[in-house]
Amino acid sequence: MDNKTKENEKDPIHRIKLKRHLWPDEVELRNTKRNVVFWKRIAVVTLVAGLGIGWLSGSFVPLPFTGSLRTALRGVFGLHGDKVSAVKDIMENDWFFGKDIENIDERMTDQAIAGMTTNAEDPHTEYMSKEENEAFVQSINRDYVGIGAEFIMHDGYPVVTRVFVDSPAEKAGLQAGDILKAVDGEDLAGMANDEVVGKIGGDEGTDVTLTVERKMETMDIVVTRGQLESTCFAKMLDEDLMYMRLYQFGAGTHDKMLAYFDEMVAENGNVKLILDLRGNGGGYLDSVQECASFFLDEGDTVIIQEFTDGSRNEIKALDDKMDAIHDIVILTDSSTASAAEVMTLALKENRDDVTICGTTTYGKGTAQVSASFSDGSTLKYTASRWLSPNEEWINGTGITPDEEVQLPMALQISYPEMEEETLGYDDVSDCITSMQYILDYFDYEPDRTDGYFSKETEEKWTAFESDHDLTVDGKMDKEEYSAAIGEVLYDYAMSDAHDTQLAAAKEILHG
């Protein structure tokens, strides 16, 4: 170690920190900057606290003074986390119209679920509220309190299309083709379907007064509401030909069919059968299994279910066959769907004496199950597709009949409303086309059905007016138009004379 080093060790060096002298204006500027930083920190803390308080208070107690804050903050920061919960929160607490809706939470929950279950791939999956589910079950079982009639809306009023056998409506004298003008004195003009149903419905044993127009005459009919079960009807057409119509495959359909078979087969012995599935929209799979078992050997395949994982379940016929029934014609149309299509193919593919007659069916090849919630609401969803015993999938295509037979056009068209007060010679209208189809239905043989009111159309319409107690002037007014439609509906409901499909079925069975 040298001498210089030793000297340094004895005399250490001291560093003096120099402080810059600040002039008064520089001191003032520095203090101002510090204050700005301080208040910025306070503002951030306040904003965060306000966000938390505003969000929590808005979620649980949507106070007025928090609404604008929440709206502003959402606009700045956007939405985060679970989208369904976030949107539901906004609709319940910040949506302007939400304050006017009773049970807003229940409404938003129902709408959210309905949205999730609505999709283009599957129109048969749906969420139903308690009330909707009860109505759905009733529609399948057709087991309810009412009068026992169906109707369509035409020209602002309900027109009766069907009165069920042994129903309160039939016993009171209501007829297909009657125009319902009022219920208990309240005019039905312009009411929606569900409103009309609500007016007619009521408690068992109570009376409802229906004001109806029949053949341009007005009358009151008092109907006592009663319990209804109308999934099945049967009658003998002649000594060896039985006609049975199944409207739905409900919980009681099997027992109703059995009662008819026990009565008619026991009395008549071996019978041929026309099984009418027109307009049958389906029902329960266990019901169609029971009903198909009347016509199949025990163990025959009724339906094959295929689930999302590829697994399969074969539903077999039970030991319930009616051996006295042979030679069957099944009547179908575009509204024959679902379980009714299962029934059709189960019989067709398991027997050699079945003929399908009518028009192509709807084509619904999926099966739904229902999962119920504690509040009575239900999720009905597609759990499987179904295949026929020969593994045919008819979804979207339907079942093509062996014998294609159309009904008269007067029974196929949708009748347009008549806007003109009267229509006559040289006029052109869709309502005239409908009138010409009506003339053709009743065998007046019009020269055309293109909507032109020709001289021959005038002559045929004049004859129709005379035969049906209408004003004979060769012109058609609104009341006569509605009356003519009613005549078609009444005739089809009360007579087989113009049922071309039924006539074809009889011919097939009688050779």
C-alpha cells in the first residue's frame, strides 16, 4: 500500500449535498402541482367508491339518484362478466319501462329462457309458463271444462267448424257453420281467438248464452259448461265397416278406443276399419304405444328412438291386439303429425292389410320430453329423433299416401274477408273465387273458378240463393258470403256426402 493511500485513510472525504435555491414563483408552482396530484387521487378513489356503491345499491335498491350514475358508468366501462346476468340486471333496474311491469324479475327470466330455446333448427323446443303448460296439456288430452266446439275467425267473428259428439254444445243445439256474434250479450266483433275462448269458458255447471247467426237468422243458445274428453270418436258405417277418428293421443285415448271396440266389435264381430288421423297433431308416445297395440302383435316395433349420443330405444307393442279388426285404411292430411305419423307407419310397416289414403302428412320426426320447474313452468325440448320400424325418418318430408285423394277446394282454401258491400256481374275478386268453389262443392258446376263474376256464375249463384233461403238477386253481399261459408262447414261436419277422402276409403275396403 503506498503513502497516498494511507493519507486518504486518515483524512476521509466528505460530500456536501447542494440544494438548489428556489425563487418564490418556483415554490408556488411546485405546490400547485402537488395539490393537483392529491386531488386526482381523491377523485379516483371517489369514482371507484361511487361505482361500487352505485352498482350495489342499484342492484338491490334502485334509488333514483344512482340511476344516472350507473348509466354513465356503463357507458364508459361497458359490460363485463356473464352477459345474461348483466343484461337481466339492466332490464330489471335501469330499463325505463321496467318500473311499470309487475314481477319484472319473473318476466325477464321467462323471456331469457324463451330466447335461449328459440332457434331455427328446432321449432319444437320451447319454454312454457305455468299457464302455457296447463293449456298445452289440455290441448293434448282434450280434457277440460267447456262447451265442446271449435271455431275459426272469419270476417271478424268466430265461425263454428266442429261440434263434438255428446258435448254440451251439441246437446244445446249449436251447429257447425253457426256464426258466433256475442257471448252473454257482449259483441265478439274483432276479438282475438284467446279472448273468445276466455269469454266462452267458465266453471263446470255454469251457463253461457251464445248469440249465433244461422242462415242469416239470429238466435240465442244457452249452453251449460261441462267436463269434456274428446280425443276419440267412433261409429259403424255399415254392418262390417267401422269408422274411428282420433283427434289426439292423450292420456285417456286408449281407454276411449277400448270402450268403442268392446261395444262395436262385440256386436258386429269381424270388422274393417277406417282410422281417421286427419288433423291429428300427435300427443304422448306412451299413448300411441298403447293405441297402436290394438292393431299389432305383441313385441312388434312401434317406434325407434335415437338419442344425441347415438343410443337407441325400441318401443314395442303390448299384448292388446284386437284380432277381429282386419283391412285398415288410414286417412291422413297435411296436419297429421308426430305421434299420428308414428301410428301410421307402425301399422303400415307391420301389417299387410293397411292402405294410407289422403294427402302427404306434416313430417315431424322428433320427440320431445318435458322438464318441469317448481313454479309450474316447463321446458319442452327435443331429446331424440324417431324412426319407423323400417328405420325411415320422415322429418321434413312426411308420409306419402298410397292413394292420394284431395278434398274439395272449398274445404282447402282460407276464405278472404269481403271488403265490398256487394259483388255482382263483371266484378273480379278473390271472394268470388271462394264463392265459385262453394258452388262447385254443392255440385252447381260453375263454368270457372278464376274470380270473374260471369253471366253463368250469376245464374249458378242465383240458384244457390234460391235453394238456401237467401235474397234472390244474383248478387253476393257480405252476409250471404258468410252464410255460404257456414253452409259448407255445416255440411262437411254433418254429412259425409262431400268427403272425397272418406268416400275413397270406403271404396278401397269394399272393393
